Amino acid sequence: MDDSQVQRILQYPEFQNMARKKASISRTFSIITFVIYFGYMLLIGFDKSLLGTPISAGMTTTIGVYAGFFVIIFAVVITGIYVRIANGKFDTMTHKVVDDIVSGRV
């Protein structure tokens, strides 16, 4: 692929639209993940007593255990959501861009 082809692809509106949407979703998911993770870390640092509170009387399981599970499960779920979007919406957009380039519409 030469520089002129790369420039045509980069200037292609469909490619630019796809790149904007991918960046937006990635940025949003990253921010949400950082807020959850660092919120948990800050809670550990500043309110240990809350995380050490048992769920109910007589139980040894604490709120911190469930909060930790939530952070892990959240990471798996948000990754799954991104993969679903990437394999559906973004793959469709990528195929359209590639088809347009191969057919010479770009």
C-alpha cells in the first residue's frame, strides 16, 4: 500500500466515522473502568472499616469481598460488551470500508 492509498483511506468519511466511534466507545469504557477501579482503591485506602464490615451478624464475609468481586466481574462484563460491539458494529463498518476501497469507490 502506498502513501496515496493510505491518505485516501484516512480521508474517507466512512473510515473517519468508524475511527471516531471506536475512539468514543474506548474512551468511555476506559473512563468507567478507571472510575470503578480507582474508586475501589480509594475506598480501601480511606475507609477500611466500611470494607471490613460483615454482611450480616454472625458472617465472616465482609462488604470488601463483594466489592472486590464486583470490580472483577465488572471488568469481565465491560470487556464482553466491547467485544460484542467490536465484533458486530465495528466489523460491519470495517468490511464496508474495505469493500469500498477494493471496489475503487475511494
